[in-house]
Amino acid sequence: MTNPGQARETLIHATAIVLGRHGYLIIGPSGSGKSRLARHLLDSAAETGLFAALVADDQVSIEVKGGRLLASRPRTIAGLMEIRFSGLVKVASLETAVMDAVITPVRAQDEPERLPPSDESRRFPGDITLPVIRLHQDHLLSVASLERLHFARIPC
């Protein structure tokens, strides 16, 4: 039995990464490009010398501690990332990281709104709300562009 103030982990279908000092939880249906987007952002960060690491790919354990959303990797997939139709590869990874925003890969045919609400957010257990950044799955941004988009939407 858990106490009301005690953290409880929930396993979700997502990919979690850290770029610089910020954690991003990439959420979308199977085949939406979560791993592809994560690989692109990790590679882009590495090319510019920015710290970048995977937390978990495909399955992410989330919990609230100290008013923050933490993402961690299930032990069975630690340091592994799927390359669709090619298999699993080893990548640098962290055991746990704070998540600061949600990225949702979208396709033009699935997204009727060209300009989604600027204050779009996603609520998680523990009453934690994170801002949502929608990215078109075929128009991949650089990490610098993602950071600008992230901070343009979040009051610092």
C-alpha cells in the first residue's frame, strides 16, 4: 500500500531524452516517429557538443518526486534504442532524469490545426503538467531550434 505523498511509478509508451539541461518526453502512437526524432535530436546535440543522452526508448517509467516528473528506464532495455526495421542499438543513457516538456511527433494528414494552441499542455499523475511541443515528423528541427521553441512557450 502506498502513502498519499509517496511516489508511484507508471510505465508508459514513450521515449525520454535529455538535451543539455532539459528532459523531453516524446509521446505518440506506435510508428509515429518517436525513436527517429529522438535519434535525430541526440545526434544533432552530439554534433554541436551539447550533452545528450537517452533515458529510455519505447517504454518509460514515470513518477512524481518533489513536484517534478521523473522518467527512468526499465532495466531490461537500459541503453537500447530501436531502429525500426533494423533492430536494437546501444546508446549512451541515463538511469533517471527530470522531464521538462512533451514532444509529440505529428503527420500533416493527422493534424487538422496548422497552429495548435500556444499553451497546449499534458497532465500526468500527481497533478504535474508539462508543455507540449508538436513537431512534424518529416521536418526535423535542430536542437537549437527545439530549445528556442521550448523557451518561447515556457515562462523562464
